[in-house]
Amino acid sequence: MASAGSFAPNRPEAYLPRGESHGVQEQEASARTIDRLRPDEGWASLPLVLLLIGTMAWSISDARWILGQDGLTSFLIPIAIAAALWGYVSARLDLSPWLAQSLGCVIGAFVLIEVIGASLPNSEPGLAGWFHTTAMSVTQAYLDLTWRHQVSTLQVGHFCLILGVIVWGTAQAASYDVFGYHRSVNAVLLLAVVLIANMALLDHDQYFALVAFSAAALVLLLLAHAADERTSWLRHRIWRGGDFRAPHLQGGFAFASAAVAGSLILTMLASSAPLASTFKDVGSNMQGAFGWMSGLLPNGGASRIQPTADFGTTAPVLSSFHESSHDVFTVRVQNASLVYHWRLVAYDTFQTTGWGLGENSHQDSVIAGGQLEAGTLDQVGPATPGRQDVSIVIHVQDTSIKHVIAANEPYAVNVPVQRTLVGSGPSSANLAWMTTDSVDYTLSAYAPEIDPGGAGLTEWRLQHAGTSFPPGLVARYTQGKELVKSDGQQLLSDIKKSALQNGNSFSNEYDAAKAIQGYLQGSGTFTYSTDIGSLMPQCQGLSTVDCFAFLRTGMCQQYATTMTMLMRMAGYPARYVQGYQPGPMDPHTLVQQVTSQQKHAWVEVYFPSYGWIPFDPTGGGVGHPTVLAAGSAVTTTPSPLPTVNLAGTGGADRPTHSISPQSGASATTPPPSTPYLLFVPAILVPILLFAVFAIWRRRPRRLESPETVYRNVVKLASRLGYKPTPTQTIYEYTGMLAAVVPKARESLGMVAMANVEVVYGKQQLSSERLEFLATASQIVRRSLLRLAIRMPKLRGRSRKPNASNGRGKSGGRKR
């Protein structure tokens, strides 16, 4: 009997032949593997998580943040899926959070570098080649933005890497939250924040993605809640899972379906958008606050933050222009024949792929009605030939605009302004721009008088302006010539040859400006396009001028930059100007309505005795080129431009007819104040704080090993005076503690059993058992802490009978 008993162990496969026994073992091993990989929330949770993460990645990819190209961001979707799968696998393999996240970072870094290298144009084949392509792109971007001091860079690898890191990290963290920590709410909130933040910055809708994400999130939360209830029932040894799961999920699915359908119906039937006006100007406000970062942000896609009404201290030359039409400002002029470019800023320093201010820029203030150009080389006077005194009334509709809107050379405005000057000293300064907080003001300026009859500014006058430039002006406005290489130099040579072949001279400043403007705008060799993002990878390492000369296509920024630098290469001072083209005019009120579609860039060339004259070389019928009458010889030579010391900004040396502060009527009624906008942040801030608090409350708990849990219980109990004796077993010690804290008896038994199974049985507990153990540990800890609070009272009670007995005994002795 003994041998028979030893021969027949209590296992079914022991009664099978050897081959079949091995087959059963393999099946059991396979079943254990499948059971281990099965998510606690069910297999349906895995595709739902992949759908959520894929939707988030698709939203970012669809934005086409980098040069507006799908090919540069399409890798984000497979990257997100890969990160989600790693989070799932590492969680089901019971890897510790630190190990799982660290390995995920290493894997993600390798995968991102290789995938980005493969997606970049002209990449080298193979793993080594892709790695080298990504490394070179990131390195060159760093050198462009730091050591070479460029406003922007043509490299895109670093933008791909940043987006890839965001997507990989978000997907990995969300997946591990669901399958490792079993905190689906945390994952949904994390993904929703990224998704909604991306959608909020886009200028087009992604309703399909939002609906898909919402539906998948609701179903995932239902499954997670059902799994939590099942765990809770198991913990309390109540097993009615079959009765609970089906009706619970059916009711939840019905609620989720009704919620999604109701949202779609309300979206289609809603007759108002109460928050639309609040978020309409979010992009321009963000750009106004972070304008200094414009060169560091990727250019591309229909984003809210890229097009802005105002201009910053730097002006990167963009590869695309996407602007929704909205009113920016109105101007009321004196007569319908006055058509000007409306200048906001003028840049002096060329930085390879953009513009900025020189190192010696500084600011000062001018009082209302004061001389705006006093002490600068820009100052012109009423006696300057070819100039006319104009007065314009301006009303700013887009309040993000802070720059004063000027018609060529302003000399007075009826509100205080802050002006920005470039130049090392008062006698050699130039006006870059002016700013004001006012939205209604009247400005007086000396604008070029362009008369087809030849009574005003003529070709003859500018051809004979000479080369007596003020000291310091030529050096400042011929800067950056060394940044233009062979393509730009060849373009200048071609323009000179074309001018000579057409019988035009290139020997004076005006003829050079006329030839360059005409060649760029009307020669037929250049094409106007507002989106050249797909062509920009061909221009890596080239300046804007060389790139435009090579591609022969671009928009106003490429045209204006090229003409400015070609004039400088020819030895003539020129500057890059940004502002707005003239808008359509009401012939009755003489009011121009300027919209965001009129945003523009052009060139101003300095002529001795005449000041800055605008030229617009943009082709495609977009630009307004300067065309002058030939004119006749003038017998009198214009007097030199006056110079005034900077002390005159307080009001001295003003023009002959200055305007009084706050005079003039506005062109349109100013928009009413909107204090209700403050109500929206008052709602959003508490919601955001509540979301952060909810995430903090539901933060993942670290699942400690049974040995650590038992050791912590022993440590806490020992401090309370219940230290185990050397001869006590684990069960004996926890039984003794259970007698002290009876409410934690079941939890102490769970702690003891888990510790024995791991330490002596060498078993590995599942994540579900570890969750139970963590809950039991908290129950034991709370019970022991409550015991510690009651101990002084218990000790006091235990001392009273002893004292009375003592007194009784002493009293007995006394008797």
C-alpha cells in the first residue's frame, strides 16, 4: 500500500502514459502563460487601450506640425502602438515600475532614433545610416540655434524627436497605468490631456477622433470598474461574478452609447457657441506671450499659434502661411488716392534664415504728440521733396497688436509710445518700431508722394540721390552679406545681366532696386506659393536667399528677404519690413478694412535726402510694386535731412503742425468690454485642480513583496510592544497580533500566508494577490495605529486596579 501510495501522486497526469503526460504539462504551461498575459480587465481592454493611444497619436500626426508634411509625422502612430504594447507586456510580466519604465526609455530611444532617421529626406540606408542621419540633423539644429545664432533652422530631426518622445512616453505610461497599476482613470486622463491640448491648438476639427476616443474611454472605464468590483468581491469572499458582470456591462454600454449619441445630436443641433469667442484668440495670445520662441517652434500645419496679428523681436522666414481671415484694424485716410503699405516693424540684422535686431538695440519713451523720429537717421521734414504730409486715424480690432501702425515715416501720434531704436549712439540710431497700449489713435506721417504725372517722387530724383549716406547707416543696413553663398551671388549676377540686356543701368541705387524688384516679380522665373514645406529639406545648410534662388518659389517673406540682401550685396542700405498691405476702402467713409489676409513683408531702401522708400518684389499678383514716373531734371538740389538730438523727444523740435493728445475720432466703434471672459477661467481652473486632485488620489500604489509587507508589520508592532519571540512561527506571531487587533484577523492571516508561500514555498504571487496583500497591509497598519492611540488609555486603566489593590493592602496592614 505504501508503495502504491507513493507511486500514485495526487496529479491527473500521473495516470497517463509518459508522452501524454508531457503533453498535458505543455498544455498547462501554455494555459498558465496565456492566463498570465490575460489583462485583469479582460482581453477587450487591450484593443481599447491601443485605440485610445492610436487616436492620440493620429491627432498629433494629422496636425502636420513639421513643415505641414504628413511624411514627417506619420511615424507617430506605429511608435505609439509599440510603446503601448511594451507597457502591456512589461506589466503582465510583473516587471517593477522602475525597471519597466527604464527599459521602455532605452527601447524607445533606440526605436525613435532609427525610425526618425528612416523618415527624414535623403537619409542613409541601414540602422547605422538612420542613426547617423538623426544625429546629424539634431546636431546641426543645435548649432544653428546656438553657435550660429540663427533665428530658425531648416533642420527637422529635433522636432521629430521631440514629438516622438512625447508620444512614446505618454503611450507607455498610459498602458502601464492600465495593465500594471490597474488605474484606467489615470491613463484616460493623461491621454485626454494630450489629445485635447493638441486639438485646442489646431485650426481644423477632429470630431471623428474625439468621438472615437470618448467611446473607447467609456468602455475601458466600464471594464476596469467591473474588474475592480470582481476583485472587491473576491477579497470579501463573495463570488457572484457570473450574476454581476453581464448586467453591469450591459447597463454601462447602454449608458455610454446614449452619452455618445446625445453628444453628437447636441453638437449638430446646437445654435450657439458660447465659448467660441473666448478661445478664438487663444493662439494669438499665446504667440504674443511666447513670441521670442517663434524660431524654436516647428512651422507647418493649420495651427492657431503660428499666424499672429503682431510681430515679435525676431522674424523667422516661414515655409508656409495659413491664416484664417479676421479683421485686424481699420484706417481712415484723407483721400481715396492714398494707398500705402502699413508698416509695423523694420529689422536690420539678417540671421541666415530670419531677421532680428542688432546688439545695440535700446528703448525709450515719447510723450503724446512728441517727435517720433527725433534724434534718428530716419527723420525727414516737410521740405523733403517727394513727400506728402498725411494724417490717418487708426482703430485696432485685434488687441494682440501692440506695434504702432505707420505709413512709412511717422512723426507724431496723439498717444504715448515706447520706441525701439537700433544703433550704438543717439546720432546714429534708426527707428525699428513703436508700441502702444492704445487701440485708437491718430498718426501723422511723411509718406512718399507717388504721382503718375511726375509732380512728386520720380525716378530722376532717386537716380540722382547720390551716395552721401549718414555715418553708420551703411554698415548697419548692409550687414549679413557674407551669409549669402553661391546661389544668391549667381542670382545677383543674373539680374545685372538681365538689366544690361534690357537697356537698363545698374549703376545707381534706384536702378538697382528697380531691376531687382522687376526681376523677382515679373521675370517669370519665380513662382509665388504660400506652402513650400515639402521643398525645404532641399535647402538644408542654405540661407533664405540661397534657398529661394535655388527653389525659385516662395511667398512674400522669401521675396522680400532676397531683395533686401541683394541690395546689400550691391552695396546699398536696405531693411526688411513686416506689416500689412492696404485693404479694401469704402469710398464714402475713406475707411480701409485690413484683415489678416493682408499680412505682408516688403523692402525699404534708403536714399540720401529722401529717406526710406518702399519696394515690393512679391510676385504672383500679390505685391504692390513701387512704380515711379520718369520725371524731369530738377534744377534745385534737395537739402540734407535734418538731424535732431534725442533730447527733443520731450516735445521740442516738433513739426510745424503737431497734433494734440487724444485728438481725432476713431474709424469704427471700439469693441465693448467683455468681462464675462473672466468667468471662463474661473470655471476651468477649478476643473483642472479637481482633475489633478483626482489623479493624485488615484495615483498608483507600489505593490510591495510579501516579505516587505510582513517586515513592516513586525516593525510597527514591535514599536508598540508586541515584538515576536525567537521561537514564534509566522502563524503564531500573527495569531498573537490577531488577538490584540481582532478586526485585522483576516488581513493578518493573508499577510502570514503570502509570506510563507513566497519565503518557504518559493511561489510567485500574481498581481491580483499582491493587490489583495496591499489592501490587507493597509488594514493591519490602520488597526495597529488605532491601537497605539488607545494604548495610553488602556495602560491608565490597567494601573488603576493595581493602585487600588495597593491601597487596599496597605489599608489592611493599617487595620
